[in-house]
Amino acid sequence: MLFALPAIVVAGVALAISSASLPESFGPRLGTPDTLRETRIALPKSPDLLDARYLRRAVEAREGTSPRDIAMGELADRYHVTETMARSIWQAAEAERIDPELGFRLIRVESVFDTAAVNPAGGLGLTQLMLGTARAIDPKVRTVRQAMDPRTNMHLGFRNLRNMLELFHGDVRLAVIAYNRGEIAVLRAVKRGRDPENGYGARVLGPRGHGGKPYAGKGLLAER
């Protein structure tokens, strides 16, 4: 019986490690990206081969994989987040008519995909939503805990971004800056003939931190 004890301890530790939790489901993964693990394709021997091309082939190898799922997998690869988080971001963005890539970019800049991120200025969660903004968008959201819920936070943050896109008639750069600075500051700057850029627009729309690719989308998805 004593000889079996180490095996029991090891099995217990393995079970504890494998148990799902919110941070594991939504937080950035360490080590092998999900796209390789879940397709069950053998890892290349050279670490240099762990690039976007290999990951894209791995994603495309799944039977019946749709273009939507391939694009979702590529974003999960680019930002090294779990498939659970990638799908949640994509679905929340689609529900609020936001281009999913823009949603990923916003969250990357705001919180680096940390569901527990809190800014000293009051920004909460993945989209660094202010509690007052959350309440203005959805009066049912009254507490910090509610505003920090990942799905609630993404839906309200993306809805706020959509409001900015509509206010600025689809001008993605102005809308993104207004998300950060507030629409009044941006409207005032534009009225005075000044560029409201404070560096935030470049951080979200530029290539740095986003796989070397600048944003080229329209921001809003077409109405269904």
C-alpha cells in the first residue's frame, strides 16, 4: 500500500492541474498554443518552425474547419490566447457588430487579455470599462463585480466602441481614440482642426504588438 502512495499523489496533482478554471480558460497560455494541442499534430522538432505558417496549417488540418474558425484560430495564435477566450471575444464582437480583429486589438492594448486587470483610473476588466460607462450602457450593471465579468465586460466595451464608430461615421481611428479619451475631447479637437491622436490610436491600429500587421478593416460589421 505504501508503494502505491506516490502514484496516488501524482495522480491527484495531475487532476488538480487539469481542472478547468476561469484564468485557465480565459488567460494567455504558457507553452504550446492551443492550435497545436487541440489538433493533435506532432510538434516540429525545431522551435523556429513554431511560426504562424505552421500554426495556420495545423488549424486548417481540422476536418470541416470553416473560414470563420480558421480566422479565429489565427487570432488565437497571434495573441497566444486559449481557444475558449478567442471564441468568446469573437462572439461578443459579432454580437455588437464589431470586427473581431478590432476587438482583439482593443483588448490586447487595454488589458493584455487579463480578465482581472484593474486600472488606477478606474478601468475594469478586459476592455478596461469604466463603471460609470458600464452603467450608462446597461443600467442593470451596478457593481464592479458585474462589470468585471468577462462576457459582460466584452459586450459592453464593444458596444461602447460601436457607439464611437457610429458617432464618428465609421472613422475607425477617431472612434478608437474616443474610446480612450472620450468623445467630447475628440469632438472638441476635431472642431478646432486639431488631431486628437494621443498615441492610443496608433497602439490599437498599428502593427506593433499585433503580429506586425496594421489594421485594415472597417471597424463595423454589416447589419444582418
